Amino acid sequence: MSPPSRRLQTKPVITCLKTFLISYSLIFWFTGVILLAVGVWGKVSLEAYFTLASEESTNAPYVLIGTGAIIVIFGLFGCFATCRGSPWMLKLYAMFLTLVFLAELVAGVSGFIFRHEIKANRRHPEDSALLRNSANCSPESLKDLDTAGQEVYTVGCFARVTHVMESNLGIIAGISFGIAFFQLIGIFLSCCLSRYITNNQYEMV
């Protein structure tokens, strides 16, 4: 058994780590709500524009929605594991945070790739109606003047839609990267708390 003075030094550290980790888990839960909202917003608001890229690039909103929903669940699990002070639960929580970190990195990279892929892909003829309906823009050729309305815009449809997509997907990718690196704090706190609790249990033996 370790000296009582050493055990007294360990307990305040555990209490401090628990406080930080519970606070982190609540913030983590809130970031899950944000990711879920951003994913739903991207799916609903940008659904029409996703036809301008390959099918693989349209998975970013689904990744955000799925990741956000799971974060909401595991954020609550993190609070429960911290209050219980269970080392194996804390290790499981750290493993989950690592998976979330990787998933959010994938979502962020997908957003940036999709931004450049819009310009790289050649537009198909059937996209013309989509472009005209999705943005106030100018006709692409003299033939389009026959079907144009009273207002004629000076910015091309494809250029305007590309600008809208780049702006919105930049927001999605930025949020994903920001929240992803936030997980590193939780991984560090979970591992430290698990180690201190385990050491404290051995000291009491």
C-alpha cells in the first residue's frame, strides 16, 4: 500500500481531470448537434447541386449526419463513464474519440475535394436547366436568349453555382476540421484519467 500522502495527492488530480472531462463531454455533445445540423443543412440546401459532381462526392453530408448522431450518443456516454470513474469505459471513450477524429478528417477532406471536382467535371447538357433554376445567371450561349426571362444577368450559370458550392463546402470542411482536432483534447483527458484511476486503485491495495 502506498503512503497516505501520495493517495491524497492523486485524488485531487482525479477530481480535476473528471471536472475537465465532463465539461469536455458536454461540449463534445454540443459539437455533435452542430455536425448533425450542418449535415442536414448541406443535404437539404445543396442537394440540387450534387448532380454536378460524381456520386462518391455526395457522401460528405451523410458522413456528417452519421458522425453527428453518434457523437450525441457517445457524448452522453462520456459523461456517464467519467462519473462512474471506470477505466475501461474511459478507454472505450478514448477509442471512440479517435474514430470520430478520423471520420471528421475524412468529411473535411471530402468537402475540399468536392470543391475542386465541380470545376474538373465537364457539364452535361441536362445540367443547363438545373443551373438556370438554381441561380440567377446569364445565358451560356445565344440559343439560351430565346428562353431567357426579362432579366439577363452578366455572370455565367456555371460560374455562379460553382461559387455557391465552393463557399458552402468550404464552411462544411472548415467546421469538420475544427471539430476533428478538438477530439485530441478528449483523447488526452480520457487516457490521463483512466491511468490515474488505475494507479489509484493499485495504491489502495
